Amino acid sequence: MSHVTLNREKPLRQPLILTEEQRMLKEAALDFFGKKSPVSALRQLRDTADPLGYDPQLWEQMAELGFTALTIPEAFGGLDFGYVGLGQVLEASGRSLAATPLPATVLLGTTALLLAGSQTQKAQYLPVLAGGGKLLTLALEEGPRHDPLSTSLTATQKVDGFYLRGQKTFVPDGHVADAIVVVARTAGKAGDVHGLSLFLVDASSHELKKERLIMVDSRNMARLNFEEVHTGSESLLGELHQGHQLLEHILDIGRIGLTAEMLGSLQEAFERTLAYLKERKQFGVPIGAFQALQHRVAHVYCEIELCKSVVLRALQAIDQQEEGLSLYASMAKAKVSQVFERVSNEGIQMFGGIGMTDDEEIGFFLKRARVAQHMLGDQRFHLDRIASLKGF
């Protein structure tokens, strides 16, 4: 009889299931967003041209439930629940297309502070962020496509600190943020890996001009013009000129979190489409009885199940601080972007003409899909990145 010897040098990989605490958090988040922020709430923000683009009362309630403190250590007033937990909240918010500062403030801004903030910066910001008292965001993009290395906004060092000049666009919650993590070039030229630096900048500067952008999915974005915006030397996050690796780490976590939100949206869109196939009748029978539609739905179902595994595995990789996080992030973003496009397209086609009208909510999911697909890199960007990471 042969004996099997287990290799104990490496920890066993965590199974692709949620813990009891994570399941409870997910159920609480689904209940909260389903009741407090349905798709009709997004419609109201759009139709009333709300100047903030989010509901401050809803944000306060989210903070009371601890959603804003999930990734922050207990030493700074957080819950230290991890990114798998945050992913469940993002997924729940994605189901109702909730327009909240959660992705910008918690997923991007807070992550930047956690990874590179000084003890002084963490002590100043993290307790307030945990309580939902401030909004934070990341200002990265400068063109129509995701390209971190193309950064040309400059930060010129002088005796009293740094002076930022240039423009950022598609900044999530940029017009309402209290502070902004700005990606700037302190050396070299656009396209260079060396010379990127990150700064935590107060958004109240008079030299910072903000223009809100109205996106097709009705979520908050802004264009920011930095006209010699002054920030102290203590605002630097990480090392001067060496910000590329830090930026990629922040973006990878942001990409994975974004796919969790997208996963919630595409599941909701699929379930709504499936319900419609059972209700809508043609030739005296539900259209879901037609085999051609059944095949398409079955294919999408299998793709969604794959997305669930990819996203959970990527979230676990963050919490376990695994090597190769970039590969997990690009795999998740490429796959979920592809499937979200497929699900939203199928939803519109299977709903038929009514799916194209504003009265039917399925169209909101297609609009969200198109914006989310391109945010932090689309499918083509990440497929190319995967090839590069694999040495091709």
C-alpha cells in the first residue's frame, strides 16, 4: 500500500468558498442595497441632475454598517475584514448599480494609503475614512484609454514642496472628493517606467479646477486641471520617481474589486433576462421554450459560473498577499469584461424592442457594462498584459 506525503512547505490553497462571516456580510449587503438603493435610485440621481451624484444619507448608512472600514486595520478604527469581504459588498452594490463613493474612496484611495501612506498620513486619514467622513479618489487617466505609463502631468520639486501642473480625466468622484491621490511625473517623459510618483493632495486648493463629466452610466467622473497646485513634501506616497510598482499594485487591487462589482451587475442582468424569457409569450408559449434561446442562456450561465471563480480567487490572492497578483487581476478583468458585454448584449436582444427604451431597466446594465469594461483597462489591454506577464 503506497503512502502519500503532503508537502507542508507551502500553505494549502484556500478553497473557492466564502466563510460563514463573509456569507453573512454578503447577505446583509444584498439586503441593504436591494432596499436602500435599487436601480430606481440611480434613475432619480440621473433625472434630477443631482450635483453630488450620490446620496450622502446612503453613504452615511453604509459607514454605519462598516462597509467603509472593511479593509482598514483595527488600529486605525477599521474592521480589518479583508478584500474578500469588500468584494461581497461591491458585488451586492453592483446588482442595483448603486452610485456610491465606495469604489473610489475604499477600493482605490484607501488602498493607496494602506500600501504607501506614512504613519502620519494613515493616522490623519484612515480613522476618518473608516467612519465615512471623507471621500478619497485616484487621479490617473489623461487620455481616452487606460495607459498608466502615458502620465505627463508634472510635479516639480521646489524648496517648499511640489507644484503640480497638467490635466487628469475620468477621475471617479473627482468633483466631490476631499483628497486625491495624484499620479504625476517627477522625472523622465511620458511612456517611461522611471519617474512616476504619487501624491496625496488636498482637493480644496484654489489652483485645482474641477469639471464634472456626465457619463452614459450616470456615475460620477470628473476632469481635473492642476494649475501649479502646491502640495508639501510630506504628501509624497512611497518613493520619489519609483511609483510605478506601487501604482500597479493599487491598480491591480482596484481592477479585482471592480470585477466584483461587475460580477454583481452581470448576474442581475442575467437573472432579469431569464425571468423575462419565462414571462414573455410568443405563439402561445414562453419564449424561453425556444431551443435557440435556451442554448444562448446556457452558454452565458456557464460563463458566469467561471467569472465567480475567477473573481473570488483574485480577491483571495489580495488577502493572502500572493505573488502574481497582476496575473490574477488581468485574468479577472479580461474575463469579466468579456462576459459582462455578452450578458448585457443578450439582455437587450432577448428583451427585444422594450429593452431599448428608458422605461425598462435592463438598458441601465448595458450602459454600466460599457463604462466598466474600459475602466482600469479593457479586455484587450489585459489580454495583452497577460501575454507580457507570461513572457510572450
